[in-house]
Amino acid sequence: MFCRESLSSLQTLSVAKSLSSLFPKQSALTNPISTGRRNNLPRPNLRRRCKVTASRSNVEQEGNIVKEPIQKIKVKGYITAQEEFLEGITWSRGLDDIADIRGRSLLVELISAKTDQRITVEDYAQRVWAEAPDEKYECEFEMPEDFGPVGAIKVQNQYHRQLFLQGMELELPGGSVTFTCESWVAPKNVDPTKRIFFSNQSYLPSETPEPLKKYRKEELETLQGKNREQVGEFTKFERIYDYDVYNDVGDPDNDPELARPVIGGLTHPYPRRCKTGRKPCETDPSSEQRYGGEFYVPRDEEFSTAKGTSFTGKAVLAALPSVFPQIESVLLDPQSPFPHFKAIQNLFEEGIQLPKDAGLLPLLPRIIKALGEAQDDILQFEAPVLINRDRFSWLRDDEFARQTLAGLNPYSIQLVEEWPLKSKLDPAIYGDPTSLITWEIVEKEVKGNMTVDEALKNKRLFVLDYHDLLLPYVNKVRELDNTTLYASRTLFFLSDDSTLRPVAIELTCPPNINKSQWKQVFTPGYDATSCWLWNLAKTHAISHDAGYHQLISHWLRTHCCTEPYIIAANRQLSAMHPIYRLLHPHFRYTMEINARARQSLVNAGGIIETCFWPGKYSLELSSAVYGKLWRFDKEGLPADLIGRGLAEEDETAEHGLRLRIPDYPFANDGLILWDALKEWVTDYVKHYYPDDKLITSDEELQEWWKEVRTIGHGDKKDEPWWPVLKTQDDLIGVVTTIAWVTSGHHAAVNFGQYGYGGYFPNRPTTTRRRMPTEDPTDEDLKEFYESPEKVLLKTYPSQKQATLVMVTLDLLSTHSPDEEYIGEQPEASWANDPVINAAFEKFKGKLQYLEGVIDERNVNVTLKNRAGAGVVKYELLKPLSDHGVTGMGVPYSISI
């Protein structure tokens, strides 16, 4: 029965008396628990029974009584948790307060790692402190002396609300044991199964204590969905990881124009996404319905909402669909071009008036300015760093070239190794494959400094080559409204000071039923007409690079290709597996952000299709690149640089590579980060796998990698380049590559988006007018000669497209206040092992060294690609950052 003497008030006593008939009487414990709550919940000092259920060998059994009673010790447990933001004001709050009064908030059971358990040791944890969203609980166990080390705990949530269980610490005679949970636990009325959480001690499968092996297996089977009884769409509280194709980006039931092909399979190869179990569309059974609500991802993959209004990627993408119609409504003519460059500048200086009742201020606090209660709000963008440092830099050819090495997409520039440039596409379909960029044209631009053979031999020619990739889509894209497309090649010459000089741009259209192939080469001009034609051609080439960056360098190679690693890891690697614990911080929130992207970014009619040149062919194009070009063994930074001809192996050079362009900021900084990652992974792997045989015999590890290859990336399962996991070096290479893609690669292509793309003339996402020299009418020529600036403005994205992209890039470039940066803090399981903790501290030191190196390089004016008058510093790979749009900071994972 209750110890009512310690209740804090007569009112609380009255409530407890009125409810006492609902509760079974309990025997007393000798350990009262006081509370320090900072809310109006009751403050009981309860005595509860600690349940110890003995086997028949310990109690009366067929008339025989055990003579020696089991000796017990008292063990205290302390649990930290969080409730979901606003969860505390739901209808279930009163019922949960009753659970607190009873002292039955959480049921916790201890699992021995020493012997098969004959005794159940459990207790109800009582909430002793709460200040939203944080909560603390205490429990006390009577544990047999021979119980052995506690290897796991089981938890059942007695509330009627979900609870984010952060961790538990047990005070044992031999020292404390910590369980890092970091997981949402569903209420027992939704899921009565006790959740298992293992201690911070990591185990390979073969080294797992015998009593824990069954729990290890059962937990994986749950995550694989083997214990699921119901059918249909997965619910919010389920924790099932499974695979599906991208058949949910179209919406044919809503509008036939929004139908899209299935991405994934023989026709359109692609990585797999998380399965949701939603119903097929009525009009197209191969597609999945997109009815209301958020797409399913396992609950622990979702962003934590415990921090309330803190910025999260989920809040960002949730805001976009409601933001865009209201912005579009205040534009006088959304499809029109900007009338002059001053109108573009006004987006930063004067802004756009928005109705006060639009409600956008909480969603976009950085760019919505509240002028007063009686006045409208203003959509006013912050000036991107590019135009803050040099308002006119985007016009210059040297800046165009510099950004291929130190800008938003440093992943496309490649060495020219054959001359003349030549297409590999079928000439019967696409026309003459030979480029019109001749050496005579190049020689004129390089002032006759060397012959073509010398330039090739000395590795002086580089190219942005989107010719063969885009040519098959040109005619299809040109059938879409308000856009056009060319295939393009942009040739650069490497100067002695390690800067690139653009020398020629070739634009091509394939033949169609109405005309033959069209192509033309443009060079930097020396008169007004040629200068304007060059600037227009440059606009098209940069637009191609902007689209490739967003769909391939960013979305495909980081977001998309990482999701199968995450799904397979949760299905095949136990939470106590050391490789799972090494990779887990690199996987946080990626599945959630990808699901939200399928809802509002890459979906039919979404932001990408609306504002970027591929339009409705965006994911098809991404699939084509995946099928032709993506290889896991080329995703690590050194392999990528070598594959593009930007580096060659050299054991005498720093990092074992010699760069073709010495001042290549992305590569220079990235290789230091890569080496630090690889050394950290090497120390970690060799600690847990001192012998190669442990790798080949690790069934969980082998099943994980097999599932990645054959299911997650199953459209490429037969490729010969997949690494196998047989040696330490094999495993180190695979894990380092994944860690690099999720951290350094993603940071390099994401967090500079607003800095470089926020002023859209620098990186237009689409082009809407053809070149004036392609089949011009007399009216086209007259407009070009009389007002070339208007032609350029009409070529740029429309007011609607530009504004939407600017809003999106501002949001996607933002670090949240609780961002988890690489090397900043160790995971609990790493800190638990002295050897691993020491290796982590060494890794952290390497990253601090990188910070200093970057700062030094950015003030060295001999490095012209990252320093100089008005030049944007290259800081995208600086590990740490403040929150907000900073143009620096490398989070562990792809969380935005």
C-alpha cells in the first residue's frame, strides 16, 4: 500500500485515495525514493516491490525446500529519457500521471551475461524528476550475488505515450554499467514486447556471451520483420527495415501528368529505399500511393522532436510545401524573368512583401523579416558570401573556372586524355561524334604556348564533359514547357600558377525528325557580340553543372547510395556489433531526410522537377548515371581523384597521391580528412579483428555486406568491382569509404549551396532560351543585338523558379543547433573501451590539425583558388561550425 505520509499536499492525498481502489496493494521496499520534479505532478515517496522470480530449484519443490537461500544485493538504476515535444499535453497525460503515482512508469528487467537466467530480476522505474522534455527515473533491484555481469536490460513502457529512452546506468558493487539506448520505446498498449538494450560493451558474434546470443538473434529478427503479424502499411511504432524500389515519387491517382516510371530494376537501375508497405495505386499498380501523412521510416531513424522548435531537416522539408504557394502568390508574374539585374539585387536589399497572416516567420526565421504588427512581413534574403565578398565575381571567367575546384561541385572536372574529344554514343542516332573543338581554337586561347601533344603529355587540359550524359535527353527536355537543354563540353587549360582558364564551350543538339544535328563552339570574346555569346554559352554550361551537382554529386552519390548501407546494417548487424557501433553515427537521420525528399524534393512536380532543367526526367537521368558510372570502389576520395585523372599514385607524395592540379582545395583538404578517417577506422578494425579469420567467420558482417551488394544495390550485384571482406584492409577500405561519403563528401557538396547558389546568376538551375545562333528568327537576332542583357535574363530561371530555389538552398545549407560534427564527441561504446577511446582522441587531434591547416591555407595568397582579393575562402571541409548558414562544418551523417 502507499506510504501516504510523505505526499506533498492534501490535494494530492485526496487524488491518491480516490484512485487507490484501482491499484493492487503492494508490499513495501525499504528504499524510499524522493522526487525533485519541477512541474505539478504528485511527489510520492513510494515503497515498491522489486520482483525476483525464482525457478523451482530455489523454492519448495515436491515437498523439498532449498536449505540455502539465495543471497541478494541491492542495485540501483538511473534512467534518463525524453518525452516527445507537445506529447505532455495529450489526452493520455492523466493516465500517465496515474502510472507515476503508482510508481510504475517503466518496467525494467536485468539480463545476465554470465549464465542462463533462472531468476527474473526486474523492477518498476519511477519518474523522480521532470522538466520538459527531460525526465529521470530510478529503480532498485534485488539481484542474486551470483547473477554475474549485466549484459542487457529489457524495458517495457507503462505509459500511454512513447518515450525516448536515452540510457541507463546501473550501480554495481564492481562499478557502474552503462546502457546507451537512444531509442523510442512504444507504450505497452501499442507494443507489449519488452525492448532489449545491450550494454556498451561491443562483441563480435563469436565472442558474445552465451546468455545474450538468443537476444542478439531475436532483436535482428524483429528488425527484419520476421516477427510481424499484421500486413499492410508499416505503422509509426514499428521498427522494420526492408527494401523497395523508388515507385512512390509519382502520383498517377491524383493526376496522370504526375505518373513516373519505377526507378529501380533492369530498365532504370537504382539503389533501394526503405519499404513502407503502402498500397499500390489504382491507376498504376506498379506505383505506390502517396496519400496523406509522412512516409514510414523506422521510429529511431526519425529526427528527434524532443527539442521542440529547434531547427531540424524534418521541419525544413515539412515547411516547403506550405511556403511556396504563398511566395508565388505575391509575385506579379511568377513565370516572367526578372526585368533587370537590380530586381535580383533587390531580393537581398528590399525583399518581397508578404501578408502578415501568411504565417511564414516561424518557418523561415532567417529570411522573413517582421517589420511590425501593423505592417506586412518581408521575404528578404541574406546576401550569399559570394556577392558579399565580390559582387561581380560571378561574371568573370577565372571565378567560373575556380569554382570547378573549390566551389559547390568539385566532383566533375576531369583530365583530357584523348584528342580530339569524341562521343561514344551511336552516331546513327545522335550524329557526328567528333567535337568541333579543334586544336586551332585551343591554341588561339593559350597563345601558342604549346602544341596539343605537349598539352596532353603535360596534363594541361581538363574538361567538364556533360555531352554523352545529356544528349539522349535534349529532345525530350525540349518538349517540356519553359525550358531548353543542350549537351555540353567545357574545356579548360591549366596555367603554371595552378589556376584553370576556360578556353571553349561546345553546345550540341542531336538530330530529330525536323532538323539535323546542331552544334557550335563558343570561346571567350574579344568584341561585344562574341562576349555576350560566350556569357550565354557559359550560362548553359553552368546550368548543366548545377543540375548534375544536385541530382548526382549530391542526391545520388550521398543520400541515395547510403540508404542501403543503413537498411542492411540494421537488418544484419546487432546493435552490439563493433562495426555497427562504428558506422551508426554516420547513419543518423539519413533515412528520414530521404523519405522527406521523396515527399517534396524529388517527387513528381516537386522542387527539383519544377526548378531544374531535367524536369520530369530528373530521377531517370539520375538512374542512367547510376547504371553507367556508379561504382562503390570509386567512391573513396583517392579512387575518385585517380579515376578522374586528377591524381596519380605516388608513394613519395603526401597522402600517397600526386595531384595534377596542386592547388585543388577540395582535394587538398579532403585528403587530410580521408587520411584521418582511414587511420581511425584502421585502429578500430584492428582492435576488434586482430586476425583476418575473424572477418571471414563473422556471419553478421558477411551477411551485411552481402545484402548491400545483392539487394540494396542489387541492380549492380553482378559487377566484378565489388570489394569482398576477407582481410583487415578489405574491411578498412569499405568502412572508410562509407564514412567518407556520409561526412566529407556530403559536406563538400551540401553546405555551400546557399553561398554559391543563393545568387542564382552564378549557378542557374535551368535555362529557358536557346542560344541566339541556333536557328534564329529575325526577331530573335534583333532582340539579341539591341538588348543582350534581356536575352540573358530571359535565359535565367523565372522569378518563381529562382525564388523557390533560393529559399530551398538557404534551408538546406543550414546547420541545426544540435548538429553532430565528426570527431567532436565519442560514442558511448567508444569511450567504454580505453583502446578505442585513445584512438578516437588521436582522430580528434587530426581533425583539429585540419582546422588549423585550412585556416593557414586560406590566407596564403599564392593559393589563388582559395585566397585573394574577394575570393571566397574554402572552408567546406572544416570539421566544426556554429549553427546556421556558415559554409563550413562536417557532420557525421547526411541529416539535411
